[in-house]
Amino acid sequence: MNSSTFNATTILLQDPSQILKNCWKIFASVHEAQHLELDDLNGMKWEIGRFSMNKETSVWYGDNPFDHSLPIFLAQVSISGFATSAMKFILEPMGVTSFVAQMIGGLLIGPSCLGQTKLFREKLFTYATLYILDTVQYFGSMFFLFLIGVKTDITMVKKSGKMALLVGVFSFFLPLFLATLVSFVAMEEKKHLPKDILPSLPYIAALTSLSSPHVISSFLADLNLLNSELGRIAMSASMISGGFSLVSVFFVLTMKQSQASKIPENFMGTMFSCLFIILVIILVIQPIMLWIHKRTDHAAVKEKYVFYIFLAILLSSLAGEFVGQHYLVGPLLLGLVVPAGPPLGAAIEDKLEYFVTGILVPIIVISRACPFTMNDIKIPTFMVVLLLAFFSFFGKLFGTIIPAIYSEMPLQDALILGLIMNVQGVLDIQIWVRAMGLKLIDRELYGCLVLTMLIVTGTISVIVKFFYDPSRKYVAYKRKTIQHSNPNTELRILACVYHEENVPSIINLLEASNATTYSPICVYALHLIQLQGRAMPLLIAHKTNSNITNPSEVNPTTRIIKSFTLYAHHNKGIVSLNSFTAISPYKTMHDDICSLGLDKRTSLIIIPFHHQPAILPKSKFSTAIRRVNINVLNKAPCSVGILIVKGPSNSSLSNVAVIFLGGPDDREALAYGARIGDDTSVKLTVIRFVISDETKQQISREKKADHNTINAFRLQTAGSKNVEYIEEAVKDGVQLISCIKKMESSFELLIVGREHGVESSKPLEGFNEWNDFPELGVIGDTLVSSDSKTSGSILVMQQRQQKKKQKRKK
């Protein structure tokens, strides 16, 4: 058999009646040549080659593995994953989002760059070898669109505020109007524009005006802005504009497909068939999904249910193809009826997320980068597309800024929101490919759209990353600490809960906090839940329910709220309660905590330690929770207390000790301990450690503040029989740690500062290298270590400082 390449044989599949004959000619020709090239009606180049699926392919048999389709496919997947991951690793620190980085990686190994090398052009990424990759891409796109539908909670449209509604409407219609107007004006200037692109200009104007909630959600997640105020507004607004976009695209593409068939009845037939599929999904599939959701509440979803759902994805795609609709419409609609969040939505995401995003999305990206080359793009054509994209960009920008400023949003935030609403991504590319298949645009225009998207979205991501920091509002916040609060005013505490097991120890600490009529406590209970099975984070405010039901009959969130409600009920008149649930990714969960603390003007945030084997077995989320705690310590607008439980948490805290060395954190710990000591039923012991050399040194401003705080405490508690003050002189850090270890088992609650000031921390500097948990400080880390004999609880305090603010003033 001749191994040379068969000279280009082009067969145009134009007449449906000739398809079968053409197919026979094609397959018969394969025996005479190594490969055949074809051009289909979409302008795409295809090739049929002689590749084998041999089981035995080895260089040791004198065989070339790249003559067989399976090794080539495996090489393509490996190269795709490596290229996209490498570009993400390089570009993400600069603020470039993951999809833009992946698309750049796809272009680099596509026909525009490495695809021109001999290895890629003749072996790895030939037109013949792209068959299997493109087939897998179709398969991946189905599951990817289904996953997008699962994460989309369409009920959030009803909850969109007035500003989000206005932004969503204006950011869709204004760019569409401006870009379309410019396209029609440009069509009149026939002399100065390429004639072959003139009919496509209105479609390009429309395609650059589309929005997608999934694209914006991915953009915000990549920049860790999903929980920010602008992130929530952008998500709500994108649900509105994205709805308009999908509906308009559906109708326009369906109409154009019917016109191409030259059968007028096709449009109505397709529309009624799609309506029938939608009714089946809503009236038949959705009740089944809800039944599975309720049946498996609080339990793992059975594997057979997940399998049936995955099978339904393929059937819905097949049904769409049967009625003349795009194969991705069915999976998207099916995903929308899956109940968002756990257990069902979270189980599906857990099964699909990493496989789809890690393996299938790179394949999709490579497939979408291959239909064009840079040589296909002419400068005049690119400039026309860039002009239309420019007007679409400013249409979205002003369509966002006008209603935002009308709603009294600061101008800088309105500008950032306008930029966020302009991002485009993978869903837009899928629509462009569909438009190319219907000959609304050609390969050159598709390439121009992709390059424009990369330029605009890549630039926006860098600008947003470096000019918008949601934590800046915490810096300007008025100092809120226990030490600086008026003792005769309400103490506001934000109590965070990750698991039900955290509740008893937190309530015991609140009980010990000594709520009185002249100094009541306002508790904001916040249940923190990882975002799973949905794209949009939620912050839910619960109504206080006085009807106490059986906690064992309800879900974990309700049981947590009921436990805090019982605590408030038993302390009626001196304790008030407000309950919240935050559903967000662990990566940005600290924003929910800090924002709520800022809005409610709390003086203390209590967060459970991530590792508490006494009450909770090691969780797979412990590392993520630890990261949340560290972020809260770094950005909190008030004081923070990390609560560690090393023993049973059912008993009340009646024997409390405060360890004092010096510094703001220790002063905050003393202030909180003094409040606890005001309750005569609690025995409070304050142990101050003094380094022997301190008396010889000159008293600094920090030491003076420590002495004043101690003197004020001793004066306040003079005559109190339940309060004991002990002063211990130690030579160095070793003796200090030794003294703490001797007394650590004598108390039910130990309150320590995280840091101890510049001077007081010097004896402990050598211990920093041995710290397993730097977020607890040296003493806190010592108390939670495995060789510690502490059997009670430990509260590590950090006083809110304004260091950043002072630096900015300088």
C-alpha cells in the first residue's frame, strides 16, 4: 500500500440525496490512499485517514505508535492538559482568569503556533486525528453544560434587587442597540469594508453583546470575589441579562436553521418539539429529581440515581438532535431542574467537577482553538470586529454604571461592576461555533471574535484584580474591641459554626460571657456551609422562631439555630439572637464573616479551631477551614477569638484563667476575662508572667499600656473573692512554657493572646520555628499540642489593629 499522502480530494456534501453515494465513494477511496480531505457545509476541513486501533503498539515491535489513533488521542489529551495547566500556572498570578489562560494555551498548541511544526502537523494534530478528540469534545460539552445548569439556581431571579434588575436589563439591551446600530451604519460603507463580512456584521454585534451567569461566576471565583458585594450584585444582574441572552440566541438560531432548510414549517415544528421537551423535563423529570432530593436528604445519594441522571443527559441531547435543536440545549435544560445545593446537586458536582474541568474542558478548549489560524485573519476584518466589540463594551459599561449610580453606588465600584459585566467565556464560544455552523459567521470572523474576547476579558481581569479589594472597607472601620468598648453597653458577638459539634462549646463560652441587664449580649449566629451544587453564594437571614421543635427531626442548620434559640430563650431579656447561614466557597468564606461583622458592628468574632479531635473526627475540610480562620485573622474588622476544645464541652465554664505577658492581644484577653470574672459564680485567675530583666529596662509605651491595663483590672476587681491575681517571674521562654504546662490542667477555660507585643515576645522567639499552628501563637500552639495535659477549652484572642490604616496615612 502506498504510504504517501493522497493529493487533496474534495467532496462537497451538498445534496442530501447524494450523501450515501458520497460516503461509499469516500470509504472506497481510503483503500487507495492514506487519507482524504473534505470540506463540509460549515466551512470546516475534515480528513479520513487509515488509522488502526491495534492492541499491540510498541516501538520494540518496530511499530510507530503515532500510526494508531488511540496513542495519538492519549497524546492529544496529555498535551492539552499540560498546555492549559502551564498557562494557568503562569498567568493566574497576574490576574488572568483560568479560561483565558487555557484558551491561550489552546492557541499555542493549535494550528497557529506549535501546530505548524512537523510533529504536530503530520502526526499529533492532523485533521484526521481530530475526529476522536472532537467526538470527546462533544461528550464533554454535554456534561459541562449540564453541570452549568445544575449550579444555576433560577429562583434567584425572583430575589434580585432593584439595582440588579436594572443593571441586568440595561447591560443587555444597551450594548445590543449600540453595536447593532453601528453594524448597520458600517454596512452602508461598502467601499471601505471587506464585502464578504457585511452580511455577518449584525450577528457579530449581537454575539458580542451576550452575557452568561456561569462565565461571570467563574470569573469572580477565579479572582476570589464571589462573596464580595460587587460579586453578589454582578451574579444577580447576570441572571437577568443571561436569561435575555439565552432566549434571544435560542430563537434567532432556531429561525436561521429553519430558513437554511428552506421549509417554512420547520420553524414551528422545531419550536413545538422544543416546547414538548421542556414540558417533559418540567412535568416529569423535575418531580423525579425532587423526589430523589427529598428521599436522600441528610444522606449520600445512591449511585444508581446518579447513573440514571447521567443517562438522562445523553437522552436529552439525543432528543434535541431529533427535533432539530442543538445537542447542548437538552443537557442545559435538564441541569436547570436539578435541585441546587446538597444533597443531589452537591453529589452530581462531586462526581463531575474535577473530571470535567480537569480533563474535558482542556479538550473543549483545544477543539475550539483549532477551527482557525492567525493566517486566516485579515487586519481590516479584525478591526471591524474590534470596533463592534468596542461599542458593545461601552454599551455594557454605561448600561451598568447608569443604574448603579442611580442606586447610589460609588463611582469606582460602578466602574468595576461595569467591567465585570463585560467578561465573556466558554459559553460565548459555544454559541459562536453554533453560529459558524449555520454560516452566520465564517472561520475568519470566529477567529476575530476569539481574539477580541481574549484581549477584552484578559485586560478586564487584570484591572479588576489590582484595583478592587473588597477588604479595604475593613481598614477604614472604626476600632471595635472588647477592651475599648463601654462596659455598660451591649456586647455584640459573631459566633461562627462549621459543624454541629461546635455548638455546645460556643454556647458554654457565651454563657460564661456574663450577660446582664446593664451590659446585654447580642449574638449573631452564623452557620458556615461550603458552596456545593450551585454557582451563586448565599447569605440567608433566619427569622427567630419561638416554637422549639425536636432538634433531631430537622436538618443540621435548623438544629444549630434551635440550639442558639434555646440559649437566648433561657437568657431572655439579657441576650438577643440573630441567626444567619452563609453558603460560599471556603476560599472566600472569610468575606461573609468579615462583612457580617462589619455590618453588625460586632466587637468579637468567635471561630472554632479547625482541628478538634475531642469533639470532631478529622474532617477532609479541616485544611480549608484552617485557611478560612487565617483569612479572618488577617482581615477581620474587630477582635477575633479562636476556640479550641480539648475535652468534654457539656459542662459550664466555672474555672477560668487568663495568661498575660503583654501586648494588645493579651490586653484584649484580659478585658474579656474581666467581663467573665464579673460573674461571682465563676472563679477567675489572672496569671501575669514577668521576665526577670524587665525591671532593669526602660519602660516603653507598650509596657506602660500593659501596666495601666493590669492596674485598672486590679483596681476594678479589688475585693472580689472570685478573682485571683498571680504574678510569676521567669528567666526565659523555657521556664515560661514550663510554668504554663504545670498549671494548664487546672482550668476549664484558658484565655491567651495570640501575640504578646514586640518586647514581651522576645523570650519566645526561639519557639516560633517549632510552631505547628502559627495562627495560635506560641502559647496557644503549646496548649493544643498532643503532649499538653489541658482537658478544657482554650480561647486564643487577637485584638483588631489598624496597622494598614496607619501605613496608608504615612
